[in-house]
Amino acid sequence: MNRTAEQTDTTTDQLRGQALVAKVKEAIHEGNVRRIVVKNDQGHAVLEIPVTAGVVAAIAAPVVTAIAAIAALANEWTIEVERSQPPQAPVDEL
């Protein structure tokens, strides 16, 4: 079986309060997000969310509630969003 390695792209933002909640909601609704990590101001991961295709609102709601509780603290948080990139098709050489 020939498998191609799936490539990922990670973006990092520093956010506070409701901006953190909005970013997580946006990321969950995207189709290509694989994982969301929320880190505190010392860089320690406080919440890691594996996101699978087909996440429904019933599953996402508790996650967003947990993020809102974390965001209520007066800290600045770092959010890392890991996205899947479609495999690149091989280019034929001339």
C-alpha cells in the first residue's frame, strides 16, 4: 500500500477573552483543522483538542464552554491551530 504523508500547517495567535473563544469556534467549523492547542503565558499546554472531520455541535459545545472558562481568566493565551494540507500531486519531469 502506498501512503503519502499528510502535511500540516500550524498557525499561532495570542488572544484574550472572547477573541480566544471566537477563534476556537472558527477553527472548529473549518474542515481542515486537525488539532487545537491552548497554551498559557508560560507556554504550557492547558488544553489540547483533537478535531476530526464531522465534529457536530453536540461535541463542540462542551469544548467551547471549556475554552470560555479558560478565557475568563485575565491571562493572554496562545492558540495553535494545526491544519491538514492536501497532499501535493507529483510533478512529472520533462
